[in-house]
Amino acid sequence: QVQVVESGGGLVQPGGSLRLSCAASGIRYSIYAMGWYRQTPGKQRELVATIITAGGKTNYADSVKGRFTISSDNAKNTVYLQMNNLKPEDTADYYCRVDTFQARDWGQGTQVTVSS
């Protein structure tokens, strides 16, 4: 059974930092990409950052470029999102997605709140 588990969310002041982690288990096939997405009430889930596991190519939403960094530990099927200089508009539920050539699996999400 596939499990995708996020951790690391919480409350942080504007300008602060958080590091999200996502660990995947029970994956039967090779993972070719992992990514972070976020969603706020009433809005569609949006891409934050993705990484191709072979080669490490990354992609970021314009709104987080220069502030967020995605990385992965392929041996552990884990992806991280280092978030610096957080802004109130970064407040959202953050979801991890794991892509194989057979499926896309989502985690349950972790909440990030940026507020003073």
C-alpha cells in the first residue's frame, strides 16, 4: 500500500523559515518526479515546486522562486521543501505528490500558516 506522508508544517512569522518533508513508502515502481503543491480554501491546488529524481531538474512557481528550494533523497524516497522569507500569502495546506509512470500519489497535506 502506497503511503505519502508530509511533515514540518506549522505557524511561522513573516520572514521566517520552515522545512517540509515528504516520505513515500510502498511505491512499487521507480519514482520519476516528486513535487509540492499548495491549496487555500476556495482555490485550486497550485504547483509550488517539482523535482525530477533522475538528474535533479527543478521547477518552481514564480511566486516562490528565490525563496523556496526543493531537494530529494532518492535512496529514501523523500523530498524536502526549504521555505525561506515566508510571506502571509504562502499560508496554505501543502501537499506532496509522488509520480511514477503508473500513478500519481498524494499525501494528506500539512498546514503552513504565516502570521505575526
